[in-house]
Amino acid sequence: MLTAYGSVLTIFSLPPICRDIEVIPCIQTLGHLGQMLQWPQYAHLRDNSEVLLAEYEPTYEFLDKLISAATAPFRSKRIHLGMDEVKFFGTMKKVVKIYFPPII
């Protein structure tokens, strides 16, 4: 790892207490996904431009793959799942319910 001062750090150059630090992955899982959801292959998972469509089986399959990929490089069995600031959650469901009611 290169420090801000240009020197190289290794695990052995750190104090012993720092060698026991647990590093865990951190991913967004419901909102803050605009960069990903802009692509056509993820359009079916989109509730709105930033939020995944909840209560939809393909969304859960995607999240399972996302979590598996994010945790694979780490020894830790822990993960931080970011789920904050989900604006307009459920927007698409409301639009469908209002404008496309079930036909009986």
C-alpha cells in the first residue's frame, strides 16, 4: 500500500495491533445504485433511477450474486449493507397501481 508520503507499507511494517484489524466489504443494496441502474441490462430491477425494485424475485437473485461477489475476496464473514437514503421507494409500484389497475 502506498501512503500519502510516497512510502510503501506492508503488513509487517505496521504495529502488531494493526495486523489484527478485520476488513469487511461495504456495498449499497437498495438505493444509491443509479450508476448501475442506468444500464439496460438492469432496467428490469429498477424501481426508480436510484432504487432497486423490492418484492421482485429477480432483485433478490441479483442481490445474492452481488453479496457473494463482494464478500468473496475477504476472510471476514461480516458485510456492511448500506440501505440508507432510499428516496421515492416504491414509486414504480404506485405508478403501476394507479395507471394500470388490474382488469377484472
